[in-house]
Amino acid sequence: MGTAWPTGWATGWFAGFDSIASYASHGISTAGMNTFEDVVEKSLNVTIGPTGWSIIWMLIAVAIGLILHFILFRLLPGLIGRFGRTPRTTILNRFRRPSMLLVPLLTIQLFMPMLAALPTVTRHLLTLLIFVAIVWILVAVISVIEQTIKSRHDITVRDNLEARSVHTKITVLSRSLMVIVIVIGTGAALMTFPNVRAIGTAMLASAGVAGLVIGFAARPVLENLIAGLQIALTQPARLDDVVIIDGEWGRVEEITMTYVVVRIWDQRCLIVPFSKVIGDSFQNWTRRTADILGTVFLYTDYTVPVQTVREELERLCRASDLWDGRVCVLQVTDATDRTMELRALVSAKDSGTAWDLRVWLREQLLSFLQEHYPDCLPRARVELPGARSPQDGSQPSVGDGNPGPHA
């Protein structure tokens, strides 16, 4: 048999359902909340007042927002998986703090009908915090996209030209987007102030003169920003490029919004503004490829057997792992009144390896000459007064320097 429900149960149930539907369709009823507030005040026998209740409701909204944030970040790790090689923890950590600010603020907006007693300054501050949270979230999104793209292009491999190109583009473009987002967000937040809005209207009325003044004052910033976009598109220098700027040899370690950081070989850092990178000339040793040629100069006597030294150079190159097998040449590149210049030209896979190969070959070739041809090292020839040529078969005189027989 069916269960006998109390009389009037259906009517009460549907009445309650209608109340919930009305509440959901019209939002939170301030009248209902006032009734709840009256009941609480009577039960506790206290008078909280409108401002006090607004603070209480705001704290409740914050608590609900934090609970929703906690639940959200408990569920997200199983939903997002991995983006490229970017770990889930990296993605979540980027969004955890800005979302912890944004979610409670959005919850407070839902409770705004009960916060009418809050001071105007407080309500305005909550609006500004929403702008801050949104900008923070957008910057985090750009950062995650940047890291995801970079994770798919490894610059630690030998042939990393394409990877370095991608890293340079995405670094400069992401920094530019972050600046644009921050500037737009700051402008939107400032426009919530009536006085600032009036100033903006006045500036629009005199946009020509104001544009010239602002453009002249911000010329260095705009110049570096435009130069940064040029570097991202044309790429005269990329991340990890080997460059010589102002006579300093180093690698491009970082590209910021306004300057390039070059890590010099002795671990110093050279800070180069974008305007200098675009406007001045510099050497880029890895513009197309990391392969490079290195030279070793030797200064010897004219009697040195060049072919023998050339064969020794070839033997040393074949025995070294630093040589990439492309170029190994020994040439006589100059001759002075005292010495002959020998240039060894060798190749290596990159500039660092080329440097190690050059200093090793220089040491080995000098040791070879010292051991096998010590007389072929540079020496000064002096002809004494009265000395005879070796072809005469005579010996130079000894004494006062005048020609004569030996005593």
C-alpha cells in the first residue's frame, strides 16, 4: 500500500518550490535577508546595524569564494592534464594566487545587494581590486602560453637555431602583451575615478598638443618598445647567440622589454639597450649556424719546414674530439724582415669549442717546434763589424773589431 502523506503536504511543497524559483529568478531578496537579520538580532539580543551586517555578509561572501576556489583547484589537476611539457603544477601555481583574489571578489559582487551600507570608498576599492585580479589573471595566461611554447622548443640541443628563434619571438611578444594588458587595465581602473575621467575628457579635447607632450616625454620608453618589436620580428640577436658588442664577447642571456643582457665570458653582465642593438653594429657569431672557424697564429724563422708543420697540424686535428672535421689548413699569411707568419685555420661546432681547440693547437704546435725544430723559432740576426760571410770559410776576428788574423 502507498504511504499516506499528511494533509496539505503537496500544497506546502509546491509553495516552497515556487519561493525558491522566485528567489533564483529575481536574485537575493534583500527583504528576506532583512528578516533573517532581524531574527538573528532578536535571538542574540544585540543590535548589529546595517554597516555591521554588510561587513558580515562580505565576510561570508569571501569565505564562500575561498571554499569555491579550494574545490576548483582540487578538481583542476585531473582535468587539465599537461600542456606540452609544462607540468600541471606549474600551470596551477601561475593561476592559484590571482584566482584566489578574483573568485572571492566575484562572490562579493553576488552579495552586493546586502552590502548597500558599505561606505562608497570600500565599494570603489572592491571594484579596483577586480581590475587588479583580472589583469593578474591575463598576465598569468600569457605567461603560461609563453612557457608552454618554450617547452616544445629545446635550446640545449646542438642544432638549436629554430628553437632560439622561437624563444626570442615569444619572449619579446609576451613581454609586450603583458605591458599592453597592464597599461589598459590601469587606464580602465583610473577611469572609475570621476576626476580622472574629467581629465581624460579634457585631454581628448586637446589631443593634438597632449599627444605631442606625452610622446616627447615617453620617447625613450616608446623607442625601446618599438625596438623590442623589431628585434622580435627581424631577430638580429636571439637568445643564446654568441655576440661581440663594444669589444666584449659573450652570449645573449636574457631579452627584457627594454634591454638585452649579454653574459660575458668572465661572468660579467653587459646591459645593452634595444636602441643600441638596433642602431649600432655588432658581431653575431651564431646568426645562421653555430659552426665557426678559428685561427692560430705562429711566428717562426724562415728556415721552418712549412709542410712538416702542416702535416703535424692535420695529425693533431684528427686526434682531437674538438675538431668537427670540416676545415684544417696551414698557410703562410705574412713575412716580415725577421719572422714568417703561419696561420692555422680550423673549424669547430661552436665558439666555445673553437676557443678550446685553438688554445690546445697553439700549445701543441709550439711544443712540436721546440722539440723538433728549436732553431726555427724566431731569432734576431746581427752582423758584427768585420765579420766574414760563412761562404768565405773564414772566421770573424776577435779583439778590437778590426780585420786581422787570430792571435
